Amino acid sequence: MRRVLLYSMMVPAVFWLTGCTVIVHEQKRHPRMPGVICVPDDGTIEEINAAGKLSFEPSRKDAYERIARRPGLSDAAQEHLVNAVFDNLSFEPSKRDVLMALISNPCFSPAGRQAILTQLDRLSFEPTKSEILEAISRR
């Protein structure tokens, strides 16, 4: 009888002494730079926005990759493309493929580089991050 009473008192005491542990996982979202966005005359920003509205991820990835390989891509378009990739693509291999296509583009600019580096922690896997950093450092 005493053991039952002792155990029935110990269980609430253990919960009371240890407290409650809550684990919260927050996804980091990087704030966008406030101010004016320079829109290039060729309509690339609108094309990036239209690609982001496609229903299926492979279609979005293919559209983004075509834009990333385009010669003469402006700084503003590169930055907007990087933001769209991180916002609209779910699968990490898709993000990697588009970002690698942009990095390999001869007109890859410091604005595109900065946009990638500031959001690199939004990628989950270390090998992907390393591959992108290596590609940027080779340029």
C-alpha cells in the first residue's frame, strides 16, 4: 500500500520538477530588401513571376532553368530569379539545378551571387550547400 502511495506521489512530482519540454522548429525567412526594384525592359521579371504560377514543380524548374541559362540576364532579374527559386521550388535537387545553371551563366553577377549566399541556409542538405559554394568560388 505504501509503495502504491509513494509511486502515485512520485509521478506528479517528476512531471512538476522536470517541467514541460517544447521543441519549436522555425523556418528562417530572409526579409527582402525594401525599396525600388529595377525592372528590366525585356520582361524577364514578369516571365519569372509567370513561371512561379505554374502548377507542377518540374514545369517551374524547367522554366526557371531556361531563364537562368539566358544570356544577358540583368542583375535585378538574377536576384528575382534566386528569390523565386527559394520561394516556389520545394525539392532541393530542383533548386540546386536552377542555381547551378545561373552560376554557370557567363553573365552571373555579384547581385546574383549575393542573393544566393544570403539565402543559402534555406537549403537543407550540406552537400548541396557545398556544391553551390564550390561553384561560386570557381567563378
